[in-house]
Amino acid sequence: MRISIYRLMISGCKEITPHFSIRVSSPLALRKRGFRGEGKVKKGGLIFLQFLSILMALLLVACSAAQDAVSEGAAAEAAEALPAPTETPTVPPLPTVAPTEPPASEQVEPVEVEVEPAGPRTVEIETLEGHLLVATSADGLTVDTIWLADASGKQVRKLVDNVSIIMPWDAELDQLVSPNQTIMAVITTANVERYEDLWLELLDLETGMLIPITPLTSFDTEPGSGDYEYIWDDPNFQVVRAFTELNSVAWSPDGQLLAFMGAIDGPTSDLYVYSMAEKSISRLTDGPSQGIHPVFSPDGKYIVHAGVGSLGTGAGYSMEGVWAAAADGSEVLSLYDPSRSGDEVFVGWESPGTLIVYSWSAAYGPHNLRRVTILNQLVEPIYEGAFGDIAYDPETHTAVFTLDQYMAEVDGSQPGVFFIASDGTVSQIDKSDSYRPVYSPEAGAFFVWTSAYNALQVNTDGSFVQLPNPTDRTPVVSPDGYYRAWSTNYSDGGLWIGPGVDPMPVFDGPVIYPTWHPTSDLIAFISADTLYFAAAEDFDVIMVAKGIDPTNWQPAWID
């Protein structure tokens, strides 16, 4: 599972050099694409422009004291109080020394790597199946058009046009598409500037038909019902932010249940599930906090989510709890107390009952990586220190985190790349100013950008390889693990593709969102306002369609 760190970059802004790290929680959320390879920033609503002037001041103020933690509540049918967490994690003080003893002065030597030729990969593009789903936005706030392009490149059509679909800034298309890839969960609105008439709907990915499921507000929680000069002052606006600014839907692994947040039956954002088979809605939680971040466990039994008292204006959320609600409505378990955190980031699942999480705050940034076991509510530290960015492999229980120059100066250590072994041992494998680690299950390795080598491949045994990187980005690996695509969206950018040792230039010009076909025989990408395809093994580029820009979301291949 990919990890995204959202920042507002100020004080000598550079795309890859963060000097301050704050969580932007508003309709004007600015998104830095980070290791996903994009330099685009998603713009927010005009209603929040007046608050930009105070964001820098927020950096000079410590996080406001968290409100008294209150429970998200039991299931709607249960009256018993939730159990107290069996362990309360604490926010560690900002480290004043390096996380571990510094390595020897000699730099760790990279290992040699060779990629065996896979044989001819020439593909007749007309034989490829599937469709590319592309969402575009004219205002940066909502998706107004969804395109469907078949893999042959011969047909591109508008699946949805002139419909305001809310796309939270931490969501991607593939998260909203059902596991069987036939429908997509969307939130629509009649007026995005005032978040009026919010509905949960299902988009049929073949016909483009929108199927209404439920309104997400009631008469009491509909924004704009009061006489407020600014919508920001409307308490109901603060409620709907929980499920419009943050991704608020999650599919069960079998696609039979859709979890979502809504303020339908009470004054706050609560957790619901929609049954595809029964066409029915069940309310799972009821409490005074605003429910956020729903995610299904891999076995589909629990929906982990968090609750906040307020989403704030940029310096983090006032966290009030993290819970696991049984998908059948039988129980809600209180997992731990996050009240000293400004956000809880769900990294991924180590097993069906064990979740990997870390905390974020304006004072420390990302920190306190740990595993949480649902059934006994056990919280086990993995790495308690602060870090810049982190990537985790749930299969080998290893991780890579980075410290850039600024973070290293703050905590008194050296910048570089750090490897966390499965036994928890932390070692520094590189001393370069480093950013944007990502774990690629296709390659079975981590990738990280460094100022010295441009890119490293860090293997799960802690060894690493210097990669011949033509850009300042990490590669996008094909599903079969053979090809690596390198791209940049600068004006003098381009696209390079190779098996990892000798990438060849494929396209000259700014490139965003290189997206591999499931067969690894085709890659799609966007440059300016044009969609292109390139097929193996020569990857000759063909133009598919113009007018597909701006876009702020990674396209997704579907059947």
C-alpha cells in the first residue's frame, strides 16, 4: 500500500526539499505527489483562500491541545461502553541523536545487478484487452469528466460528463473501483463550493449510469441551512469535511460491502456499510467525533477507522480515537488512544488482523511506526523515532525510511536512507539527502531518490543497487517486474523505459501518470492535454486522444 505525505512547501520551496511539514486539511488542500512521481498540486475551494495567510503562522505554534478523547461509540444496536485501550502509545520526544549508531565511515557498496533478457516482447496493440479509466477536472475541486479508453487505442469515450464528483485529495481511482471492476463508488454534489446535496452513488463502468444509493446529509446536517457570511463558519460544513476532503469509502475484499462515512442519522460523520446483495444500509457507529479513514481488513471482517474532534486548518487533526468495527455490526473495538497525534496514517496490513500505522504531528512530522493487533488491541512499536517518508513491505516486515537534510539537522543525525530489518534493527545504508521511498511489490524491492545517485533500489535484505536513473524520480515497475518506466513532468522532461539497467528514451516532453497495462505489454501516459500509449518492446508512442487535461488522479486499468 502506498504512503502519501501531504505538505505545504514554503521557505525556499523546492519540489523535493521540504523545509516544513504541515498537514493541510481544508478545501484548499495542496497535494504534493511525492514518490508517485507527480509534481502537480491539487487546488482547493475558493472559500478557503482567506485562510492561506495564516498557514505560515501555524508553523510557529505548537499543535493545539487535543480535546478530551471521547469514544466513537458502539454499534448502533449496542449500548455497552467501548473497552479502554490495552496500551496507550506515546509520542516520543524529538530525537536528538541518530536512530542508531552511525555506520562506519565507509559507504556501503552497492551490489551488482543484471537483468536477464525476457525474449521478444513485441505486441500487437489491437490484441490487448481492457480499458483505461481517466478522470479530469476543470476546477481542481471535482471530477467533471471520466474517460474510458480501450487498450487498442482506437476508442475513447466520455463515460461521465458535466457531473460534479467529489474526489478527496487522498483518494485514487483504483481505490474507488469495486474489486470486480464493474462499478465505482463516487460522491456527487450539486454545488461544490457549498457542498450541497451530497450523495453516495455507484457509477456503472460500462454504461456510465449513476445509481443513487443515499444522501450523505440530513436536514439537520446539510451545509448552508444557516445564515452564515462564510461557509467556513457553518458547523455543518465542518461535518461534511470529514467525508469530502478525506477518502471516505472502502470496498470489502469480495466487493459485497461498501463502507462509507456520512452524517445521515446524527450530527456527526459516522460509519455505514452498504450491502450490494441486499441493497440495504447499516449504521455501524454513533458518537460525537467525526469518523474518517475507513479501511477494510483483508478478511473483510473489520473496518478500521479513526475519529476526530476537528479537522483544523492545517496543523493537524484533534484525534479522538481509532476503532475496528465489525462489518456485520456485532461489535466496535477501541484499538488505542491517538489523542496526542495530529493524524494516524494506516500504512497497510501485515496480516488480516494486524495493521501497520504511524502518527503525524506538526511538531514531529511522521513518527512512531507500529503494528496494531485488532483482537487483543495490542500496540507494538516498530520504530518510534521521527522520519521524513517511509515505505513498508508487509510480506518481509521490512521498511525503508529517509531523512532529508532539514530533518537530519532537527534531530541531530545524518541525512540518508535507513533500513529497518524484520527483527527491528535499524541501519543506515546511505548518507545522501534522500526522499520519497516507495515499496514496489512488482519488483520485490524499495526505491528511493537520493541527491547523490538519483535512485537506489533497496532490497529486502538491506542490500542496495545504484540505478541508472535519467530523472529525479523513482521508477514505475511493470506488473511482471521486468520493465521500469522513468518519467518527469518538467518542461524538459520525458519517458524512459528499460529492464532496469539501460533505460531507453521513449518520449521527449513532460510526462505524468505512466500507468502499466496489467499484461506489462503497454504503458499509458499523459503529456500536456494528450493521452498516449506505447507498446512493448520498442515502445513506439501513439497518440490516443487530446483534451484529457488537467488531471489530478492516477489513471487505472480495468477489465
